Amino acid sequence: MLNTATRSESTNFDETDQQAVNAVRMLSMDMISRAHSGHPGLPLGAAPMAYVLFSRHLRVDPSFPQWFNRDRFVLSAGHGSAMLYSLLHLSGFTLSRDDLMNFRQLGSKTPGHPEYGVTPGVDATTGPLGQGIGMAVGMAMAEAHLRGDYNQDGFDVVDHYTYALCGDGDLLEGVAAESASLAGQLNLNKLIVLYDSNDISLDGPLANASHDNVGQRFTSYGWNYWLVEDGNDLVAINRAIEAAKANVDGPTLIEVKTEIGAGSPNAGTNKVHGAPLNDEDLTATREFYHWNADPFTVPAAVHERFMTTIKSRGWASHQEWSNLIARYSNEEPELAAQFAKGISKAVPADLDQQLPTYYKKDALASRASGHEVLQQLSAQCPNLWGGSADLFSSNKTAVNDEERFAPDNLTGRNLWFGVREFAEAAAMNGIALHGGTRVYGSTFFVFSDYMKPAIRLAALQQLPVIYVFTHDSLAVGEDGPTHEPVEQLAALRSIPGLAVYRPADGNETVAAWREALLATDHPTAIVLTRQGLPTLPKPAARVRSGVKRGAYVVADAQDEAEGILMASGSEVQLALQAQEKLLALGHDVRVVSMPGMATFNAQSADYRESVLPAHLRRRVAIEMASGGDWYRYIGLDGTALLQEQFGASGNGSAVMKMAGFTPDAVVQAYLQLK
């Protein structure tokens, strides 16, 4: 349904408000001009809608940017960062005039695109188009779930909106469509997206690449849709946001028709998208807006307006919520304690005692042992939730005693992301950014490729999200090379700040989950098998200690070692079988399991030497994956049995044998070393 917001006879906006809009525009131009770098088009066109949102609706406390019940704002069109920094500065966040003057400079608090954790008031790292919408969806999911878990009569301890501002380019990205579909399915009525609709993309007119009817698209997803025909009409924009907040069914997209670079000589063209205005054009733009203030200064009345709207409203809302929490703690002490633990990311003190242990008789696929671990973790950690990309039955990541998260069941802890891996990973980032819960998501390992841009953003933002990837290797078998991951391990291991674990048995799987849950400043990927894995010949406690350090000696030489066999995952069993065969041939070697390379690399030099002594130069690494990660460990004298080509369709064991992953192949590789 098309809803059109137009100007009304009465208005609560005045000349100072218009000055404030222009202050946001011109501060943005000052920043971009001084940096000789940036994107003037969006700030000039979108400043009115952003100002209305900040001045009339957004509940944030600049003196305490991480106040939990604040509204969230995601600038999905992250190239418009100068506008966001101008708003944050004027709103009273700890962002000084000098910070604005250092826009896009090394080490500044005003980087080229918004970065979470760098700039006070920035709720998400954005810039890769489309992902901001996905993260906003995740934030709204977290708000709804926490609302269902903790709100009681008279105690709406979680009650806020998630806003995002996007552009034409955002909506062209596939992740935006995936995420919008998911948001509509979940009826996230407290999600409101402002769409800066100027019909221009970086290369030229949007019509050269798209003729979508965006309103019909989003309505089909289950969204409410409003059209504001004049992007400078503060009253119409305000009415649309008020209507969106009143919705009880579905998220809302507000399309605001704007002119890119409004007021500048190249307004309405792609020339003003990402190139700073030259001196002549900047002068003309200032004249258009009758702006006479010195660079990086604004009228006192504008400062006062921001303080009496955004800052005072946010402070009062924060104090009211703090008083509510105090009463809540008295009336609902158990819920309040659990709520606080969720916000602090605390885990049960007796977590280790609650986890399963596997013994020699056990031979489970690590996806199966992972399922058992997850049941225990879910029972002990009520703030843990997660799901799958339509692969619960294969990934084994459903919690048996929990229900599906749905509009009529906000307390559900099983997330049905659907076949939307990119949206899944983006939403997980939003859930983690929101806080209050811990989230995991799963799919086949080969499909981690669909998630990689969002995994990268998770690492960049240091978010403790958990990825569970199953069907880890050539052993997938009959589904063939399209489903047999080869290059994915190397791809994930190459992401700075991502902990990747590939467990070799049930106890290593327990330990990997434990490390993932204890992490607070980085994401973790756990890569699991479909094929069965015998339990390693090492006490569970020592296995957990070894996984905690990334690598350990799983079976030492019987006497003095002459070499090392090292592997991860199911290939550790190949190494153990080859160890026995080599011993029968008179070669005594050590076997090292290396489930987490990055974790091992972070250990002390002494520990790394204890596992991989420098004098043992005869080394063989075994892994059914491509990439050169192992070469840092085998040295010039060692060798690696890797999978440097795609697999084949057939019985998993037969495919592995064809590819040369057998104990005899490992023995021959070792014997050929000098």
C-alpha cells in the first residue's frame, strides 16, 4: 500500500531547524573539503531526513553512548559518514571540532566510513553496501527477542527502535533483499528504514542499472511503505516516521525523494557522489544556502537546538530507564540477574562441569558431537540462541527443547534464517552489536563463501559471533565437487581476527565450542564433519587444554622423535594410523593435532617450540584443503598433503582415497623426506 506524506498546514519546525539542517550539510562539506576526500552527495541530499530523525525521534544519550535501551541507528550508506559525524558532534557526543577537522586522517575518530568502536555514537561499521540493512535487521531481531524474554507487566526494560538510512546502491545489493525478506517474515515492526532515493548511483543514472519499483518490492516482503515526495519537507518526513513508529505489523520503509548534492552546481548528477567540491563549487553551495559561518562553526541557536532536543531527551530517557531497572531488580531479581549476565556476556562459572566428555568407544561425526554440546550449552546459557540457513537437519544446530523464533513466539531460540546465508551472517552481526545475547549460525562449509563479506565485518568489529560449518571436506562424497569445500579453510584463516577451529573428535569439538563461547572480542568459526571421528587417545582435559592453545601433541613418539606428522580434523586419524605404520618400519614420529592455527600462532615461542621443536625438520602436514597455511610449520625440509583441486562425486571414502588421503600415502610422503 502506498502512503504519501505531504506538507500539512501546521508545523513544529522553525527557521532554527532549517539552519540546523544546513549546519549538518555545511559541516559535512567543511570536513570533505579539508580532507580533499569524501562523498558530498549524500550529506547535501539526505541531511533533512537525518535531522528530523535525530531531533524528533532518536533516543540516545550522548553522555553514555552505550546505554542499552537506546535506539539504534545504522548508516547503511556508510559513504555519507561526514553527515553522521556532523550529527554526532552537534548532538553532544565526544566528537570535537578537531575530530571533524581530522576527517579521513590516519588515527582519527572520523574515519572514511563509520567504524564501530572508533567513533562514539556509531552503532555499526558500514560502507560495504547492503550490509547495514542486514545488521539493522539483526538489531531489531535482538530487541524483539529480549523484549519477549524480559519484559513484564509494568516493566518494559527492552523497548526501542532500530533505524537505518540507506541509498539506491544499498537496495541493489542482494543481501538487502535477503535481509528485507527476513525482516518481513519476522514482522519486525520496530525496524524503520529511511531510503535516500535520488535515482543516481556512482556511475550515473540509476535507470542504467535498475527499474525496480521499490515500494512494491518491500510491500511484497511484508513491509509498510511510505513515500515522501519532497526530501526537504521536514514536516512530511516527520509524519512518515511517526506513522512508522505507530505500526504494529511489519517493518517500515520510508522512501524520501531527494536530489543528490542538493544546492551544489552538479546537483542531481553522479559527479557529486564521491568527489569533493572544488573551491568554486563550495562557494556556490554556501551561497545557495546563505551560509556565512566560518568553516567548522555553526550558529549558537543551532547548538542550543541540538542540546534541547537530542541530548536532553536522551539523558531523560536514560534516567527513566535506569530507575525502571532498579525497580525491576527488586521485583524480578532472577530475570534481572539473567538480563545483566546477557549484557555482560558472562558464562556460567561451572561451564566446564556441564560439558560432555567422549571416550575411546565413541566415534561420532563432529556435527553430531557438536549437536550434543549445543544442547548442554543451551541449557546452561539462556542468552544463547541461533540457527541455520534451512539446514537444521544437516548442521545439527537446532536445540531440541526450544521453539522457533517467530512473531508470535519472541522467546523462541531456534532461528530459521532460510536459504539466506549472507543475510544470516549480517543479522548475526547486528544481534551481536545490539548486545544482550550470544548468537550462532550455521550452514554447509562450502556455503561460507556466501557469508564471507559479513564474516569479515564481524572480525573488523571484533564481534563474538559463532559460525558452525558442517560437511567439511571431500568426505561429503556423493554430493560432489559443488558441495565439497576445498578453498574455504584458507579463505577463513586469512581473515584477521577470526578464530577458526577444525576439531578432530568429540572432545576437540567440546573445546572449540567452549573457546567460542568464552570469546568476547572476536568471531569464531567451528568446522565440523559429516563422517564419524574416533575419539583421540588423549584425556579430555588435556585435549581441552590443547585446543585452548590451538595445537598440541596428541600422540608422542615412543622414544625420541625423529619427525612430526601434523593435521587437523579427520586427517588427524590418518596421521595416527601412519604413525603406527612408520613405527613398524623403524621411524618413531610425533603426531600433532592443530585445530586452531591462529590460536597456536598467538602462543608463546616456548609453547610453540614444545609442540614443534625446531630440530625436528622431517615434517608432514595432512589436510583435505588447499592453501599454503601449513608451509609456515613444515619448513623447507617438510612436505604437505593438501587438496589443490576440486573433488568428485562418489562414496566419500572412495573420493578421499582417489585424492591420496590414506595412511599409506602419508607414510610414503614421510619416507621421501631427506
